[in-house]
Amino acid sequence: MAEVEAALEEAKAAFAAKRPKTRAMHERAAQVMPGGNTRTVLFTAPFPLRVERASGSTITDIDGHSYLDLLGEYSAGIYGHSHPRILDAARAALDKGLNYGAHHEGEVKLAQLVTRRFNMDLVRFTNSGTEANMMALAAARCFTGRSKIMPMSGGYHGGTLYFSHGASPVNAPFDCVMGEFNDAGTTLGRIAGNAGDLAAVILEPMLGGGGCIPAGRDFLAMLRGETHMRGIVLIFDEVMTSRLHPGGLSAKLGIEPDLKTLGKYVGGGMSFGAFGGRADIMALFDPASPAALPHAGTFNNNTLTMNVGHVAMADVYTPEACEELNARGDRLREMLNDLFLSYQVKMKATGQGSMIAIHPAAGDIRSPHDIEHTDKRLRQLLFLDLLEQGFYIAERGFMALSLMVTDADCARLVGAVEDYVNRRRDLLV
């Protein structure tokens, strides 16, 4: 549609005209990093924001424009920016030293908290969700003696586990049998047809990068039953979704996998990942065993993440804070969908709790296939129009609320989205 292209080009030009310092820094960055970028998801056209400082729920770019941060560091920034308890914990850890090259109490305390809260027998720490998922899959393959894994079409499990349009060329070389998210019949058939070689089924109980699409409980129950019956390890990637309930989304749904992975906010905003679950699987990594699997990582138990993560989870993101934040997100999503319905535009907010995605689509959205042919330019236009009004979300329409975001902030966002709908309505019907 030519009208969409014209509107997008106009929005890009307006964005660029107001950010000369950002453009200049992007040009400097492009001389030393491919495309001026070292983290693909942060690139946006015509060039990405360059942030100078952040505090509370506000970020400010190098041209002096401030925004309400609704992206929440793709769900890692649940505490907002410079939360005083997080800062105090970081300073206390720094005073004791960063890297011991030895065990310490901080890792024990965080492991005790994590295993209790997320119903794991045993846990091991990593530096990212990507590493956690890679290690969980390795554990499943070694435990079962099988080679194949089943991710879901449209899934994402880290930098080497992209499945948004099938397996990415940069993926780790796993032999994959693709499942179909929320399609029980197709997925069941593929499990049955590959059961003898299938080591693991891995999925998020709500797709995060795939569009904040919740898995149906019946679909997850089918996976739980089939994998148990066939000796396949069921892995829930809860790197994002663990924030949606005090015990993680699996606890809310009442369906426990064999292994689950964590990351992002659990480390207090530091580099963090974890994998854990059944004692018999995790025992493969017991170094006291002569046949133990190796699991390296210089910073797996670094004092900063261990101590800050414990304070963050014990004192800040308490079960009560978790429930309050997710109730706020549910209210926001309902307000957005009421708005879209009242204007009769092709827009839909999906998600659960504090994770929300806005799509240029109408009707039920149950799988990534339901949104794969939507107009990407409308997402870009929403992103740029909201920036113009002082709101920062992901270009793909994703939001992850932090504890610093208030009900009043949510109401202001709904007003800004209504302005977008009014301004762009001819493009959205």
C-alpha cells in the first residue's frame, strides 16, 4: 500500500531531523561495528536510539529527548532503572570483590531461592538465557541418548536458537523436528513419528519474541503427557515467562516440565541464566561423579549477579509485587483491546500480565502463522509515532512493564495509541 510507505517515510524523516547527535553517533558506530550494531534486535530504521542516561521508568537519548520506557529491556529490566535496592546490592557486592575463582555464599543463597520459587530439584547458573537453553538441550540429549530436538515454529530460545521462520543459519547444529505451536494434532503426529530419536521438546509457555502468544493449557497438557510416556525431556523456556506468576507460568498453569530455564530479571538485571529441574537429569553435571558432564563458564557464579539477583528476587520482585505488576499489565492489555474494538481497526494486543505485544491484525491470534503476513511497516509506524509522543516500545510492538510503570503511565499510553489510531485510521481498517 503506497499510503503506508509514504506515511512511514515521513515518520522516519521527522525522527531523523530531530536527532542529529544520534545520527552522528550511528555513523561513528558503523565504522567499527557492522551496521553500527552489536545486538541485532536494537537496530531500527532510519537509525536506532542512542541513550545517554536512564532513571526510574525514563530513558533519555543523546539529543535530549526523554521517553517512558515500556520496553523494559525485553523483560530483563523489570526493576526499572537504578532501583535503590539494586544499586545498594551492587555496591555491596563490588566492595567484596567481583571474581573469586572459587565458590561463595552468594551462589548458594540464590540457588536456594531459585529452586524454591520455581520448583526445581537442582539448578545450575549460566550467563544468559541462550546458554541456559543450550545446556538444557545438551542435558536432555545426554540423558536420553537421543539426538533430535523439537522446537516450535516461530519460537526463539536465544542467539543460537532462532526458529521464527524455520531454523536460522546461525543456529547451533541440532537436528530439529519442528512442532507447531498450539496445533496439537500436527505436533502430536510429529512427536509420534520421531519418538525413538527425539531427546527434547522445548518451548515457551507463552511465545515472547514470537509475539506474546500464550500456549493453550490443553496443548501443553498434551505435550506433558506425550513426552512423559515416550521418555522425552520436556523443557519450558521461562527466561521471559517466569515473571508472569510468582512461581513462573508453568506454576500458574499447573503443568511442570522436566527442565526449565530462567534468565534476564532473575539476576537483578545483570547477565544471568539458569537451567534446572529433575534431580536425575541435573545429576549428570555433578563433578564428583567420574562420568560427569562438563559445564564451564568463568562468570557463572560471579559475585555481582549472585548477590544482586538474591536481593532483587527476595526483596524487590516479591510474590506480591509480581501479582500487582501482572494485574496492571492485564488491565493495560484490556484497555488497548477495548480501544481497538471501539474504533473497529485491525489491531490486537496479545500477551499475559506484564508482557504485551500490539499487532496490526484482528481476530484470534493463536500461533505465529496468524501474524506472519501482517504489514511490518505498520508496526514501524506505531513505534515511530509513539517515540514522537514520548513512549519507547520495541519496533515489533513488544512491551514488558517494569515495576516503575504506574497505572497513570498506562493510561497515558492508551491515550497515545488512540492518537495513533486517529491519525492513521485510514491505514488500519
